Amino acid sequence: MVSWVERRVPVEADALATTAALAAGSPEPYVVYESQGRLCWAEGELATVTVHGSGASLAVDGERRELHGSPLQAAGQALRSLAGARWRAYGWASFELSHALHGLEPFQEHTPLAYLAVPRREIRIEGGTALLRAGDEAELDALHDRLAGAVAAGRAPVAEYRVSVDIRGGDAYRAAVASAVADITAGGLDKVILSRMVPLAEEIDFPATYVAGRRGNDPARSFLLRLGGWEAAGFSPEVVARVDADGAVTTQPLAGTRALGGDPADDRARRNELYHDAKEVYEHAISVRLAMAELERVCLPSTVRVAEFMSVKERGSVQHLASEVGGRLADGRSGWDALAELFPAVTASGIPKDAACGVIRRAEPGDRGLYGGAVLTVDADGTIDAALVLRSVFRRGGRTWLQAGAGIVAQSHPDRELEETVEKLRSVSRFLVSRARVAAS
């Protein structure tokens, strides 16, 4: 049985700084997730679901149970088995989940493909009010005290020391783009997203970087986490899938990119370029077409529509062509079905997805992990909110890095695609805060 007691309290504070301070002071696994005007901080692991190629395992109070079958369906079954009507799970899905969904073998068979945790305690801040959730009243009192401390910490001035990093690429990425163009021209696929990594030599303060980066970006979602072996801070430009409790499904493909330099006249000129560049318009249109086809497989066909087509969204250091596609789940279909169809995002994989994932696997060294995957929340009422993991900084296994990619189609030029990765990396690279020098200040 999983259950909580709740308390609502007024909070006059910067929600971003407060949730980051809660994360910075946490000794346990945590997730901060921003969605639709609400910032949530979740801590601890009351129950966990670990997803692998043949199903999922549920761990509660030291007991583990295996569920076999389709990975995401098994994850949904595991969570639904929890007794308690008001749980929320927070977690991540790696890009390599796509291998299980599209028939490819994972790089490392025993590496989790997704990880979800129902937290022991939460604070959700929205509109000047904080909802506190914990196991009992004593825990709520302690949580209330921690919130007060985080409010004070969030207001305190901090001496930030930014980390300098060289984000320029080189011949290896250009060669990968040229090879992908040859594959596309030969008829193997229509589009593929190729990425490159930028290692960081200096340790990053993830909560401080999250605050600095969020103030400098305007993402669709944002997140900060230390969970399931990963640390990450990110400013997601788009939603892979949003499934509401009533069965409404939306996805937001962004494809087609130009830099945002801060000069209004230059930015308007580059925006105009987006609408007149045949390569960018084509790349966007085929992405929207695939999103519609995927939704038609799980939604009532008559409900699938493009709610917004080829607007421009500003996301930090870049601007994108953006659309929104929606539908309503058909009878017998669930949010997990929708997520399985839409994952990985077309804007992080390619068209068709199975062929694109194969090209990515050959072209990029090792696995992607969180890059190109999703950070998500899942509620007991069936709501799923999954943010695409781009514009992020990662830490795992003693390494810290940035990663960015570009959409390759037949009309792509290696130099331009390399420059696009640089433009995207700037959304994060300008805001990296040194951990050592913050600790010493």
C-alpha cells in the first residue's frame, strides 16, 4: 500500500530557486520537473520500476517482482499494481528503449532502458501555493521545515563561476553527415538525427547550472535529476507525448533550426530563412506526417489533427519550426500505447525510425543513454507527460558531457549541420556552473 498525507501552504518565493535548493540539499535520489507552470520536486524511492528488453521489474519495500512482455506495457502494469489511488512516478527512458521497441538488440543487455520511482515525499509549487506530500504528519512537519530552508537558500546570493568549454566540432561529424546523406540518397531512409558529444573536464554543479540555464532558456519542459545512475539538467524544447486522463494525446515535433543571436533584426531575418529554406520545411513536414501516422495507430482516426502547423518556437539559443499534433485514444488503448508509438521522438531519431536507429547505432560511438530519450511523469489516473531530452548536461559513470544533434535529409550539407549542433549546444554551454568553485565561494 502506498499512501501519503498532504498539506497546502502559501509560499512566496522563486519556485525555480526553491526546488533547486531542495535538490541541492537532498541526500537521496530526486527529480525536479517543470511542466505547464508547475514545478515539482520529488525525493526518495518508495517503489521503483526498472524497464528492460523483456519486460519490467517492480521493487517495493525490498521485494522485487518481474513482469514480462512489451517493455512499456510491463512498466504500466507494474505501476497499476500499486495499491493507492494518488501515486505519481517520476523517471527517465533512455534512447536505447527504442531498440527494444523497434527490434534492435541493446548495446548492453543488462543496462536499464527506463527507470521510474514513486517518491517518498514531494513538493509541488504552483501559483504561490505549495502542495506537500509525505508518509505521515511528522514527515510533513519536517518537509515544511525543509521548504522554509530552501526558500531562504534560494533567496541567498550565490557567486557563480561559469565553466568554459569548446563546443566546436570537426571532421568526424562532417564525415558522419556525409555518410548519412549517402544512405538517404540510396533510398535506405528519409531522415536521421546524428549527434555528437562534448566532454567536460570540470565538474558541474547541477542544481546551480539548472537555475542559470532555466533563466536563459524558454523550454517546453525542464528537469533536474539524480536518479537511476544518472545526473542531468535539461531544458527540453518539445514534448514527446502528453496523455491526459481523459485520453487526449498530443505531441510537438520541432524540426528546422536557425540561431537566435539576440539582435532582433538578424533573428527575424533568420526566422524568415526558416520558412523559405526547402530543406528545413521538408524536414519539418515529413516529421509532422510521421507523428500523424503514429497517432492514427492508437487514436480514433477521425480525431487526429494538426492543431498548430509550422509556427516558430524560440528555445534558448535557437528557433525552430514547430507543430502540434493531437488525437484521442481509441477504445482499448492506453497512454503507454501512445508513448510506445511516439518514442523515440521523430526529431531525435529519424524516418523510418527503425532504419534511422540502425544508422545512429553505426555512426555514433556507444549508446546515447538519456540523450534523445525522455524524462517523464506518470500519474495513477493515466496521465503521462514525457519531455524530450535535448539541450541537457549529463553525468554518468564518472563522465560529464554535453550532446547535440541535427536532422539529416538528402539536401543536408555537413558544414551547416555541424554549425546547427554548435547553435544548440550554446543553449546549455553558456550556463555551466563549476561545482568546485561554487563550493569554495
